[in-house]
Amino acid sequence: SDDLYVFKDASGTINVDIDHKRWNGVTVTPKDTVEIQGEVDKDWNSVEIDVKQIRKVNP
């Protein structure tokens, strides 16, 4: 789906599901640091975050 993204930091990578309405006009590039809040959705072989809020933060 086009709402699925991969986020990465020093601890690893995770799949993140962000509905279009959750962006609230925020534009994010791979160089940006963001804070995400949401629910962890664990499946048998994967972990995904269903995002409720995303915002840019200063690194």
C-alpha cells in the first residue's frame, strides 16, 4: 500500500503505516529526524507501527 514506509535509525529498521491524513501537511525527507506515535502491530513474522501522529524534531 502507498501508506507503508520504512523508517531507519541506529537501532534498526521498522515498517510504518501512515494514513495520508496523519501527515497534516508535514513533508519529510530521508535526512529529517521525526517522532512518531502509534500502535505496534505484531504479526507472526513482522512488526509494524500504525501511526497516529508524526512530527519533525531537531536531531
